[in-house]
Amino acid sequence: MRLAFLLTLIFWNSSVAVFGKDGSQCDMPSSLLRLDCYPENGSEQNKCLARGCCWKLPTADELRQFPQLNIPYCYYPQNYVGYEVVNQTKTSNGATIFLKRGVPSNVDVDIQSIRVDVIQQADSILRIRMLDPSADRWEPPLPSPPSPIISTEYSYSFALNKDGKFEVFRQDNNRPTTKIVSLNLASMVYTDRFIQITNTLPSNILYGLGEHKGRLRRSMNFTLLTFYNEDRIPEYGTRLYGTQPLYINIEADGRANGMWLLSSNALDIILTPGPTITYRPVGGILDFFLFTGPTPANVVQQYQEIVGKPSMVPYWALGYHLCRFGYRNTEDTRQVLQNNLNAGIRVDVQWNDIDYMKDRNDFTIDPVNYKDLGQFVRNLHNDGRHYIPIIDPAVSGSEKPSEYPPFDRGVYYDVFVKDSKGKIVYGKVWNLKSSVFPDFTHPNATAYWTEMFQNFYKEVPFDGAWIDMNEPSNMINGHINEGCPADKKIVYTPGDEPLDTKTLCTTDQHHWSSHYNVHNMYGFTEALATYKALSSTRPNKRPFIISRSTFSGQGVYSGHWTGDVWSSWTDLKDSVSGILEFSFYGIPMVGADICGFNGNTTVDLCARWQALGAFYPFSRNHNTDNGIAQDPASMGDKVIIPTRTAYYWRYKLLPYLYTLFYRAHTHGETVARPLFFDSPADSATYDNDDQFMWGDALMVVPALYKDQKKINAYFPRGIWYDLQNRTALVDASKGGKTVVLSAYNDTINFFMKGGHSVFFQEPEDTTTESRTNPFGLYVFLCENNSSTGEVFIDDGESTDSITSGHYHIVKVIANNQMLILGTTDNIPVLEIIDRIHVYGIKSEPKHISVTMDDFNDFTYDPAHQLLTLYNLNSSMKFLSVIFYF
């Protein structure tokens, strides 16, 4: 009977045979529609047919195609039914569906019964959980989704069709319209250590699914994306530092939807031309959250309703940061900083890499080369600057007893990761002999980590923490002298390397679970412990943390930098995508190492990168110990001049940038964002990852290519003004347009969008000094001659300024005849506004009144349609201006 079941029918297509139990179901209209039925290594025809699937080798035309697509030979027939629906029941806020396995998957031992819980999480959020009803399986404890919010009107409807597909539709005017999800329950594979499910998307315009190097928009041509956090130089097509399985999908009409998988297990995601997305986690459960938007910004906000919004950053963190691996001593650090200050470079924060440590051990100071580090930091504070050291998670495991408290106290607290036999795991990171790894899921971990921070703070009063090597990284595979025991339960390995490559063993044990389950959360749990440690060490001061490894929801605790990128033009270009994708994940404080980390930069590359880096949300120059010095002063005038110019504008516009971070913290909005966020119906923005926005008012147009002289800049619909007065007003009010710009060597192009008003302060050498200056205001009128804006003002660092109401929001509304600004709170406003620039005024006013008094201190520039009011010296509590023509 088995032979009869596997009876082969042969169909000829371009001299290539199709094998399967039902040839008509194997003969698909296009090979691009195939879904892989044999994801493991070792696919063969007989093994494929044993799964009830189809086998077909590529045609001659397909073999000649370039680039080669990874089209599967073994694929599901169109009528494949692995799981059958045996029951479905409506619940008070969703539905419950029971599935039973019919045809065995032959991947591993199938879980025979699956329960699908459909939960209406909120009016625009649908949760879909698929689990084994007979056994508890691993689920990440964090982030912890809130309880569902019952709504009277949902923006979606759902149904289970006769082919076993769970479908979700947009609900417009009480009727289903666009199908935004189609999860194939019939072809799903669900075993203990391998799960696979495919979702059909409404379009192939897809973003997110980080962290991966490359274009912002994901290719759907059989693209494999692996999620297993790893310390490696960013390369195309490999796994990287973070796990962020959220996508944003733009539909044909410009509306957006998104979906996030809450999973910490190693995972492959495959994008195919269907367009489909296939998930392959190797453990846990399937726990999807669907976000119906309908704008990309709404998707991101809905995602953060589940995982949490980012913490508020301290104001000083928005300044320029200076660092490198390879400062020889404190004096070398001090001299590099001073050289840049002497060159007119604004620097707010000095960093040190592991050079400051004794024997590269955490929470120690080199007693010879860095003996005066504490005094150096205190001097920075006296100058209004700040300091951040690197703190790696692994601590030395080879020091003499009682001579290294980080190890001794860790043993006391019992917080180090253990092997499967309960013994402390010894690996090798930067420490001279061996390294042990705090288990940040342990109940004692935060107390241990806080004690280490507080003791170190007594010697070096640092202002934040740089947590690196937290994938976790290990310079060997597994344990010293042992490697890793064979994990015989592994069925499928996502990516291109074994899971114990340069990290801990999958069999190692954390308090929460095995390393197999929690690996991708290591950096997340360290960030959480670090946030709490900093909060205790520096009471009522906002923790500032930059982490290399990330997981979903980590923006609540830390920012991110994009790791050990090359000093190359390619990495300069890719840095824009890297920054923008983290805006999707609720991690707005993000940047790349300016001028690159690995290799040697060049003067031309570094000049372009410094100019671009001035518009990264997190702006830091940092490089490796075996590279040339690349701080601006060391690179000469070709780098110094554009750095001065670009950072003049960054510092001047910091009130606007700080307000964007306030909006991110309170409303879940993005800071840096791609053009399509504000123009989702404009298809010309979908593939544009050369340009980006700060909020909705400022567009950055960098030069990203070697020897670039001109930039083909795309201006989405609107009126655009050049604050640097090098480009005439761009009128795209009738629709988006491309304008050729000069790629200046002494600055970077950026433009302000009509309809928005932006507050500023004249910059000083530090943010501390700049914050004492009066405010100014730029008003940019749109085609309808109107403009609005706001600025958030507080003390810049208190953790409770927002919750206690110790802040102001000053709002402005303006048109071509009047302007009003002020606050609505009852708190005294000490800040004053001294200058206002209004762009888009078509003619010079005959006279102006300010709060009912005549005002004569103004000028009008007809060439730029610019009206400027000087020396206002007015409280920001309330101000009215009227223009008389």
C-alpha cells in the first residue's frame, strides 16, 4: 500500500520531469510559487516523495537565470493537507480552532493536536497563537503583552477557508476588503524542534525583519533571513547581532499592515515571490501579532503598544560622541579630545573601549595607563561633558580568590550560566585566560550587576553604559577545552553555521530555560539589568545604554549601534538602511560607527560619513585598534570642515530632535524614518533608502557614493526649503519630483518641509551650554500658507520630569498673516524666544505687531521669501505676531 501511495506520475515540461502523487497538483503555473517541503539538508527525490510532496529539477532556462534563485526542488502540492481542522469555536474576543495531524511531515515526530487561539487584542491588533494543548512549551517571559482591550469596532475580520487557510481581511464600512493575512494551517509543520508555517502577503513591498545588512526593502526572490544573534562583521545574507521579526507590508492602495512573531528561538524566515513569508523557528510556539495600521507609522505604534515604548534619552546623549579602540592611556584619550575641541569640533561625550581595564577585566582600571581616569571624568563633568565606558557581560573566571570581586560575588549570588551538569560554564572572551557569563535571567542578577556598577562608579563616575559582546559572544565554540556536547535533539539549524559557533552551548542552562531557548534574549536581559543598575547608581538620572545585541522590545531599555561595520563606501550606504530599520522596532536611538569600525577609512569617505553621521540619532565616531586614527581632527581640513558645518546644524536643531524623542517615548513615533512613512501611497519612495527624514519636517539627502558630484534627490509632495540657502525652493506641491543637487564637499544637503515649524537654539561647544541660550523658531509655510509645530522642554535628564509634569510643550500655529505660540500648562515658563524666521512669505509686510505692540526689528529677503524677526526677548508662555501687508 505504501508503494501505491507513492506511485509516481511523470509530466514533461521543457524536458524536466515532475514527480508526485498527483501530478496535476504539482504542476504549478510558475516555479516561483513553490514552497519548500524539505528545508533540512539532504533533500532527495525519494525522501521528498515520502513526504507526499512534489519533486522537480530546474529547467535549462532557470539554470541560466542570473542571479540564481534558490527555488526548491521538493515542494508542496497545491492540495497538501498535513493538519485538518477538527473543531472551531467562537469566543468572547476571538475564536479557538483545533487541528489534527493527518499526513506525517516526516521532518520529526509531529505534534498531533494543535490549538489555535485567535485573540482580538485591540481594535487594530489581532493575536494568533498556535500551541500544543497537551504540553507546556517554551515562551519568552518578556516582553509581556498587555491584556486585550475590548472594542466595539474592529478594523479586521477573520475566517478559516475550506483549504485550511486562516485569513484576515481589512474591515471597511463593515465589510471585508483587502486580505492582509493568509496563514496556511494545512501545510504547517509542528514538531518539538522544528516548526514551519507560510503566510501569503497582499503585496511584495516588505520592510523590517532585522537585523540584516542590505537594502531597506526586502527582496522576495527566495531570500533567506536568519535570526540567531551572533558576533560577526556585518555581511550580506548572514545572521547578525539582533532578532527583530517584525515586518511592515505596503498594500496596493498605500495602506500598511505588519506582523510580529514573539519568539526567542533560532529562526529562519524565507521570502518568496508568491509573495509569501515562511517562518521556521526551531522551538517554542507560534505567537503572531497582526497590526492593521493603516499607515506605516500606525503599525509601529501598534507594535509598541505590545512591546513597550522607548525610554526617554538624556539631552546630552544627542550630542557628538568620540571613541576608539586603542587609546593608549588617559592622556592619549584627553589629547585626542582636546585636538578636536581645538579644531572647532563640538564633542559632548567621551568614550573608552576595553583599553581602560586591567587585563581587560570588567569593573577594573589599568593602574598604570589609566590610573587618573576618574579625575579625567570629573574634569569632563566640570566642562559640561559626559563619559561612557564599555562594559562587557563576561567577567574573568581565572583571577585569584578574593582579588576579583566580579567573579567572587557572582559565585556568591549564584548568577553564572551553568552547563547541563550544573557546573559554571567557562568560555573565552577578552579576559586573558577564561570568561564566565552572568545569567541575567537569574533572580539575583540585577542585585549582582547593580553592586558591580555602584562599586565601579565610586572610582569612575560614568554617565551611561556601552554593553558589547552580548549576543553572547565567545571567542571559542562553547566551553574551554571541551567545546559543546552533541545536542542530538537538533533537527534543523537556521543559517550557515552550527548554533554553538562562537557562543555558548545550546545545552547550557539559564534560570529561565536552556541557552537553546534564551540565546537571542541575552542582550535584552543584560540591557534590562543594566537599566536597573544605572537607575540605582545614578538616582533620578535617565539611564543611557547602547547595546550591540537586541531583541524585540529592547528600546524600552537601550539604544543600539550597528556593530563592526567596514570603513567602506558600501557600509556608508548601508548604514542608512541600518538606522531606519531600527525605527520600525521601537529603538530610535541608533547609529553606525562614523567612518567605519574595521579597516582604514579615507579622507573622502570619512568626510562624507561625518556629514551623514551628524544626522544619525546616535552620533559616534569609533574604530578599531589596528586602524588609523579617524577622529575629525586627525583627518585634516577635508574632514574637519564638513564636520563643523553638519554638527553646527545638528546642535542648532537639537530642540527639534529632542522633541522627536519625546514623541517616540510618549506616542511611539519614529525619529529617523524612511520617505515612505509620510508618503505611503507614493511608489517612488518604496525603494529610496539613500534619503531619510527626521520626523516629518526635515529630509536628509546625503552623498553616499565614491567621487559623487551630483545627487538625484527625490522630493515627495510638498514645498521644500533649504536652510543653507544653496538650493532654490523646491515646489513639489503637485506631486513628487526628482531634482539634481550638487554633492557639496563642505556640508550635507538637508531640506525642511512646508507646513512645519521647528524650534532651535544657537549652538555652543556643548549641549549643556547650548541649553542656556534663548530659543528661536523656523516657520515653513506650505502651499496652503500654514504651518504648525511644537517643542518639548524639561531639565534634560530627570527620570520623572514627564510623569511629574515638570515640563513644557510650546506649540505654534502660523500662516502668512499671523503667528501664535505658547503653552497651556500653569507652570511658569522661564525660557524666552529671541528670533523667528518665516519662510514662504511672498511679499514684505508694511508693519508687524508683536503681542499688540508695533515691532520694527525685522528684515525681508525676497529671494528666499524669508521674513526674520530679531530681538524679541519674549516669554514662550504666550506670543502673538500679526503681519500687515
